[in-house]
Amino acid sequence: MMYTFKPMTKHMAEMIMTWEYPEPYDFYNFDSSDESIEELMNGEYYGAFNHQNQLAGFFCCGNSARLPGGYDAGIYVEENRLDIGLGMKPSLTGNGQGSLFVADGLQFMKERYKQDQFRLAVATFNTRAINVYKKNGFVERDTLLSKVHGTDVQFLCMET
């Protein structure tokens, strides 16, 4: 694997807080609140480090990977899949590294959680990410609306 994964630390969380995604991806930005740091430190987040030992992104699982709107839409009724979420450092996105990043993250999650069926939700406009997920065995399922910073955003549920 090109990426290694370590449980989230406060230092990693603080670094992630500084990442700024350009529009229209800017709703993925974390705010620098204590609540955001607490979320990143809740035990369900892992920092992803590249071969130069630089923080390149993160993966999360379980409740941390779930959207509030997903409960109303019923996508979390089946408990046989591990819900995952992820983010790459903005300067690393859009240059062909996403597929390997996702593949390594899935392998880590398989080994860590003894699970090989995954579910995630991605904004429907994020076609780059959707294509990366398809290359890694995800298929499209349902669409749903979930609020992000007070605005309804359409998401696509994908599963392996």
C-alpha cells in the first residue's frame, strides 16, 4: 500500500481544519470549532499518510460517515455494510491519485474492521469522486437530500 493509516490525533485534526477546498467543493471544509476537533478525535477517524509520511487525507467510518438525511431516506436500515467517509488534502485532488487513495483506504478498513462491504454518500455534482468510487467497485444506489451548513445538498448513496 502506498498510504498508511493512523488513528487521528489532535495535531492531525488541526492540520485538516486548515484545508480549504475550492468551490463547489468548499462545503467539505471543516470549521475550526472545538466540536469539529472533537468529531475528528472520536475514534472513528484515521489519518492517511503518503510514502513521504505527509498527511494526505483521512478516512472515517460508522456514525461519523453517515449523513443526517440518510436516516430519513432509509439508507442506513441495512447494517451489513460499513459506512465510510473520506477526504483528500485539497492540493492532492484532481491529479489522478484518488483511485489508489480509495483502494488503500478500503484495504485498511477491510483489515481493521473485518468487513468487505462498504457504503458511502457523495454529493451528486462530485463526478470526479463518483468515477473514482466506481473504479473501486462501488455501484450507485439511491439519491437523497441532506443539509450541509443549512443548505439541502443532493447526495448519491454508493455501495460495494
